[in-house]
Amino acid sequence: MVIILESVCLPRNILLSNGCFAVTLDSNAQIRDFYFPYVGFENHAVGHPFRFGVWVDGKFEWIDATGTSEWLICLKP
């Protein structure tokens, strides 16, 4: 998986939302904002960084861009 986040100057690089739930990721692919049940109101993460991971085929790995994982994370326009 490749997600490019470098050279993008935004407070939050990625926003994932369905209208009732929103999660934003910073340039290190860490969760920074977590809104539920109303997007834009209660931010349960309060801007503090949280890692997230993926479990596939019996293997778990943290997703981050800080060099501690094998994932290459970048954002292509």
C-alpha cells in the first residue's frame, strides 16, 4: 500500500467520513481527530495523535510514516 503525504501543507492530510463519523490523519498517518456522532462537534481525540493498525491474514502491523513500519505513506495529487 502506498499513500503519499509529503509536500502537502494541511492541518490534516486525510479526512475519512460518512457524514456521521469522521476521522482525520496527519502527515504521519496518525489519527488526530475523531468525530462521532456529529461531524465537527465532539472531537474525541482532541488533536492528540493516535496510531492505528491493520490485521490481514493473521499479521498485525501499525500504520505510520515515522519510519517504524514497512509502509510507504504518501499522497499523490
